[in-house]
Amino acid sequence: MSEIAHRPLGGRILTKPVMILGIFVLIALYFIARRFLFGLGDVSHMSNGFPLGVWVAVDVVVGTAFGCGGYAMALLVYIFNRNTYHPLMRPALLSGVFGYTLAGMAVMIDLGRYWNAFNLLMPWYAQLNSVIFEVALCVMAYITVLWIEFSPAIMERMPPSLRQRYNVDKVRAFLKRYMYVFIGLGVLLPSMHQSSLGSVLLVMGSKLSPLWYTNWLPLLYLISALSMGYGVVLLESTLVSRAYRLPSESALLASLSKVVAGILALFLIIRFGALLAGGHLDLALAGDFRGNLFLIESALFLAPVLLLATAAGRASQRLRFLAAVCLLAAGSLYRIDSYIMAVNPGNGWVYFPSAPELMITIGMVCLEIILYLLFIKTLPVLRGSANQPQGRLS
């Protein structure tokens, strides 16, 4: 396979959208400072009944699924040898870098005794029977792997003097020779911890609504993460090409859409099959809050299957964009519901995120968007022909 040329997008960094997003980041930093100065109780509504609040449910459980674009594309490109999708690999990898890195940062905000986080690396503190322990180690390791996988893009833009001074070319040659090791880890680690995020819910037992509780939760979480990873690739490719008038990847996205539709169909078959086998499908039609949530989820999961199956001709790009939005909304709602909305801890415990909790989450998302724009404008992330000039900041 010939090497694909990438180039920086170029353009202004400090644009109006970036400045607006920056305001939300500053607000989030204010509340993060209050959290570390005055404790969790000052900014959070988490409690003994709901110890996993919006920071875990959204920033970690949903955020890491949004960051599975690199994992999903690596499966296609490197495991199933579908090299035609390789142009989508580096942008997907970048979304994974920020999705997982900021999720790791959110965990540090969420932990009550964050100063003990380093104990994860101490063998004498290892909790080998703990699913959360395995998730934490895998996420930590995968963040490192993602940055290593993305590092060639950073090295390509380093000035020649720095490359020579720090023997960067030797490092690049080493990574090129042994990158298959990190690619293997980049497939293994998300498979482990995404399925384990479903395993965490198994300990809830009757506290989790039967509409979500099933022994198939690990597999359902893995499939949903994979589908959301592809959804991010569809959404990102469409938005970037339209916003910056870049050549469309329609041919690749049309082929990828068939893969996404198949994965979503598999998810729905397993989920509804589990409900039928357990005799709980009637709860979806009960007309109560959780039953309606389930119906909304199911409709959002089904919509992309229908949209992607009918996407053809000039309207295909619009349909793929709408399908990606529905898919990401469905996956996000499924994960938030199973970690918060569909949980009844008993004893009268209730939970609704506080305004500071929401602002911190919004600020983290805004920071991710800002960093993504910064990286695609300054680093060779997007595909470009070999004779195209390197982007420059203006």
C-alpha cells in the first residue's frame, strides 16, 4: 500500500467559534478550581445512592465511546485488512486521542481522593477481582497507546533542527518498525474496557431496570462503542469537508455506512432477543418513564439503519449526516440511561446533576473541540495529495 500524504488544514486559530467555546472552558475551569478547593460537595449532587454522576456517565462512559473512532477504524484497516479506509484513520485517531485523554482528566475531577490515583500502578494495591480496576488500567494504558500512535503526525511537523537535535528520525523509524505492537494494543485495550463498562452494571442487579439489565451487557456495550466510533467518523468527515470545502470522502463513507448499518442491526437483534428471552419486553409498552426512554432509544438506534440503507444519490451525504447524529444520540442515551436514568438505588435516593457539574461537562466538550480544530489546522491530519503545500497559520 502506498503511503498516504497528509497535510495541515491551515487557517486562523483564534476564530469567533473558538473564542465562544473558550468562554465555556473558562467557566468550567472556575468550577473545577472550586471542586479542588472546597471538595465534591461544593459543585456536585452525587451521593451514596448515586456515586457515579454525570462526570462518569457522560465524560467517561459516553466520552470514551465517542473516542472509539480510532479503535473502530483500526479493526477495519489493520485487522480486516480493508486498506481502502486508511485515509480516514488519522482523523479518527485524533478524535480518540482527545476523547480518551479528556475522559481521563474527568476521572481525576470525579475521584473523591484523587491524590491516591497513583495507587493504581502499585502492585500491592491491585484489586484483581474489580472490574473498575481493570477499566482504569486499560483506559490509562490506551491513552498512552493513542498518543504513541498519533505521534508520527507531531514528528512530521517538527522543525528539522529539532528533529536532528533529538534524533526524532530514529524514533520515527523505530515506531514505523514496531507500530504493529501498538496497533495490536490499540485494538485489545478498548475491547477489554468497553465490554467491562457493561460488566460494571451487572453488579447492580435489581437496581437496574430489566429493560437495560441483561447478562449480554458486556457485548452490548462493546458493540455500541464500535458503532459510535464509526458514527463519529461519519460525522467528523462530513462536517470537516463541508465546513472547510475539502474533497468529499463520499465513496469511502458510503461503503462504511453499510458496515455501520450491519453493526447496529446486530445490536438491536441481541438487545431485543435478550428482552424476549427474559420476558421483559412488555415493560417497554408500560407507558412509564423508563419504558418511554427505552422506546426513544430504540427509535434512535433503528433510524440510522433505515437511513443508511436508503442513502443513495445526491441526498446520501445528508442522510449519512442525519444517521450519524441519530446514532450518537442513541448510543449516548443508552449509556446515560443505564448508568443513571434507569437506576433505582432505593431508600429514596434521587439524582439530578447540578449546574456546576453540567458546566464542567460542557467545558470539557468545548475544550475537546478547540483542541481538535487546533490539531487539524497545524498538524498533518487530513488527507492531501503529495504536491499540495503544507498548511500555514494565518
